[in-house]
Amino acid sequence: MPLEVKKQEKESAQGVIRRFLKAVKQSGILKEAQKRRFFVRPLSAKKKREAALTRIKAQKDYERRDKLGLIKNRYDRK
């Protein structure tokens, strides 16, 4: 899928580059290239399940600590 951006009338070079970069990001070309750069072995079902359970446990722990007020907001100046 070729990506083409043509210069419009009275458009600066920076404008064309900005539009091109936006089109590349939206198309997902870079994300796909990064995925294909290195081979990653597929995880077994057991490993996937363990990772999912770890994520869920961490999320519940975070919510519990937030409810108790143990998590400090980094934007507060206290």
C-alpha cells in the first residue's frame, strides 16, 4: 500500500512533511515494521493465562490502594 502526499498550492515544505508524518502514523506502517523487525516466539496458552492473571491482580491491587488513599498523585504538590 503506497503512501503518497502531494504538495498543495501555497503549502510550505514543513506542511507537506507534517501531513506525510501524520499519514504514516495513521496508516500503521511504522508499527507493522517494528513488529516484523524481530521474531517473537508465540507464547503458550499457560504463559498467556499467567500473564493475564498477573495483570488482573496488579490492577485490583492498584484499585484497592487507590481506594485506601495510598497512591499519591504525581501532579499534587504536597
